[in-house]
Amino acid sequence: MTAELDSVVLNVDMPEYGLLNGDIGVVVLVHQEGSGYEVEFATLDGETVAVVTLMASQIRPIAHREIAHARAVA
């Protein structure tokens, strides 16, 4: 199960928050034993872009041998 402070990958685009599928965030709160999560997405220099409530199906753990990719936030 995903726990608080785990890094996770977004599975969907969320243009209303400036987030794209593949963006990496950190779980800051677990709801109802993992049915939902509060996830913070931040720039690489630490500026918070969004804190979003997500269903478990909208995130996934970072997989073995994945590489991060940087992009500018709109």
C-alpha cells in the first residue's frame, strides 16, 4: 500500500492543476486506508504546484528502472 511520504506517479492529465500524466508527487495524507490520497506536486526547486486529492487509481508507485524527465510548468 502507498504510504505517507511515498513518491508516486500521476496516471492522468489534470490540466486544471497544470499536471500531466507521468508527473511525480509526494503523498502527504492517506484517506480511508488507501482509497484516496492527498498528493503534493512541486517543481524541482521546491515550489508547490498543486496539492490534489486523488483516487488510488489515479496514481501508481515509481517502477524499477524509470527515469525522471524535467519540464517547465505552464
